[in-house]
Amino acid sequence: MTCPVSPEFVEINIDTIATAPGRVVVFVPADGRLDKGARRVNRLNKGGLARFVASEAFEKMKQGDACDLAWPAGMVAEAIQVIRLDRTRNDANARKAGAAIGAAGAGKPVLVLAGSLRGTPDIALGASLRGYDFSDHKTADSDAPGSLTIAVTRPEEFTDTAAQIAALAEGVFFTRDLVNEPSNILTTSEFAARLEALSSLGLKVKTLDEAELEKLGMRTLLAVGQGSRSPSKVVIMEWMGGEKGAAPLALVGKGVVFDTGGISLKPPAGMEDMTMDMGGAGTVAGVMKTLAMRKAKANVVAIVGLVENMPDGQATRPGDVVASMKGDTVEIINTDAEGRLVLCDIMWHVQQEYKPAGMIDLATLTGAIIVGLGHENAGVFSNNDALCNGFLRAAENEGEGAWRMPLGAAYDKMLDSRIADMKNVGGRDAGSITAAQFLQRFVKDDTPWIHLDIAGVALTKGPTKLAPKGATGWGVLALNRLVSDRFEG
């Protein structure tokens, strides 16, 4: 990552602006008025900033947009980054402005003249998130981490802010690192080891191996991984920072570290992207890291199923019938519809063991959700309006796209099997909905539940508002906000 996770907040000192290296960032509202820091920059630059603000180029800029004035006279800095931003707080515009700083500041020292700007925390978060870069496997020298210094009027007021930004950014980056990691590195065992290391933050972490999973009856999960040399595992993480004995929120993640489709083999084109099929488990892990780092006053338990779906002489075949932990039997029509087989067992287990106040599962589950919603929104399915609406508000507040999708008896009937209790697919029509209907069969009547199909938002081919191309970390911010809004005392 080329931008520090936690920026340094310092008192503004206009005398240091002239000698600041790298980039100097100023904010100018629509009316063009320059604050104290911007006026100092303008004097050093012999009126260059004021001339730009009076130009048609500035007039055309939208809120949060940025423009560089390169190699300014009278300053050591390589560029003045001018960002149009009004001083009334707007989280989305402030994060957009921060993202512009993070995207441009790779490997450079950056001085942000925020002064008393109300959106400063969101600017700092946006800069940190957009400054991420995954270069672990590049042999060429990559950019050294830059420094992000934010000059404010009263830095003592930002002590807690810096810690909160670090917790959020660390959680998002943990998710991105996991999703970006190639599958020969992030095996099921390596994934489990990285989650076990979170115990240093105060999480209680337990890993179940194949023998324990067999004993529990998680045979649909085991059926997915039986063609791979990488052993199937389930990892359970607990953060009990809330009221003692209070029912926790349960987070459930699909962790298919690589998905060939199994015997129902995927086409070769694009199969390299199936390293991201553990995105649900990655998001869950990132949320748990954030909650632990910020010492959330909530009870949250997370469970992830880690498997690899490979074709082999031992692999599950289309037409096989497998019994789930719940006891229902599943006719496996398509071995490439494997995520729901992983989720159904761990969803049942977490309900049996923890009797959660609510349950949210996340999975890169279907290509159909991308056909329906593209890469702008995750699909949201739920049996509980209150919990669902709470999540949708949290996602909207954090700028993470989410759209509620329908459920219904007619869709559920499409899963009926001639020889078992259900099929694992319902046909081509409404593929993301029938996948959600399959999962709902493993949700107890008294469990408020949300299913998030994140296939379109977990990894993208181009940059997003707060991430470079690749893994986005979608969902960490929204789920953290949901926990804060609804589950913390």
C-alpha cells in the first residue's frame, strides 16, 4: 500500500508550506474564497492559485474534483493539488476529494491544508483507502509508502479520529489483500493461518478440520472440496465486546479459494479471476479486524467455510445426492453452484451454536447478479425488513452500492428435485434469486437474515471511487456501520 493507513494530524503552520516536498493540497469552495492556508500558497505562487480559481477550468470542476498546478513557483512542492469542495459537510464529496489525494499521492509526501474543514475525517479516510496498492508479487522496486500529513486548526480533536480511520482502513486493506492474493499463495491452510493471527487483536479464533467437519455432518461443504488436495476448513471468529450473554450478530462468508467449477468445468477465459471467489470470507475477515481494532461494544461471531473446488477422481459429480448438516438432502445438478453448498452448512452451524440476533451471509455467489446489477450494486435478499433496511441505510451512508432483490414461493419451487429434498440450482431464469432461495431453506424461522451476493462488487476491472482496480473491500464499511448503528449499546 502506497499511502499510510493512518494519516498524521498536525497543527497548521503556514511557514512550512514553502518547503513542503511532494504535493500540497488546498481546498477551494465554489465561491472561490481562499482560506488561510490557500492564501499562503497563493502568495508563494505569486497569485497563480487565484488565477486558476478565477478560470473557466475551475468553474467546470464539480464537488470533490481535483486539478494539479505542477511545479509551482516559490515552492519546493512538485504540485499544488486544488480540490473544489464546499465547507459544508458532505461525506460523499469529502471522500471523493480524499480519493483524489490518495490516487495522486502514491509514494510521495503529501501535505493537506484542511484547516477547519468539517469533512476532514472523510477526506482522510478517502485518501487512505484510495492510496492502497497490491504489489506484493512484483519484483521491480515499487513506490515506497508516502506520508500523509493533514494540517488542521485543532489537531488534538483528531486523536480518536485517527484511530477510527486506521481501524476502517486496516479492515478494508485486509479484505483487499486476501481477495487479491493468488490461489497458490492463499490456500485454505494459509487463509486459516491469517485468520488465526487475528487473535492478537483480541478475537477468539477456532479452526475446524475435515475430521471435525465430518463429525458435525457438514457434508455439503466437504463435497465441494473433496476433489482438491487443499483441505477444507471452517474458521470461527468471536468478538464479544457487548453485553455479556447478549445474542450476537452472525457474519457468514463463502471462502472458495479457487473455483474451477469442478466437474462442471468453467470456460478457460477469465478463470484466472476465480481467485476472488473467497470474497465473502475476505469481507467477513476485514469486518472482524475493524471491530477488534476499534474495540466495538457489540457481540459479533463470524464463520467462514474455506474450500477449493477442483476436478479430480474424487470430485463430486453432477447427479450426486449429499446430505447437509441440517439433514436435508441436495441433488447436485451443477458442481459450479458450489458456494451455496458451503454456506448452507456453516449457516446452520452458527444458528445452532450461537442463536444469533441476526445473520448476514456474503458470497461471490452468482454470475446472474452481475447480469442484473452490473458492478455498481451488490444484490440484497432478506426475510426481515428492519434488518434489511438498516443495512441498506448503512450501505448508502458509506457509499457502497446495494439493491434489494425479491424472494418468493414461486422461485423456491424451482429448486424441487425428483430424487432429493432439493436441487442446488433452479435453472437459468432468476439464477441469483433461486440461489438465495436455496440459502433461505437453511435459515430458521426466528432468525433475521440477509444474503449479500457480492459477485459484481468484490473485484473490478477498473478503479472505483475508493479503490484501484482489483479487490475493492466492498462491505467492510457498510457492515461496520450496521454494527455501530444497530448492535452497539
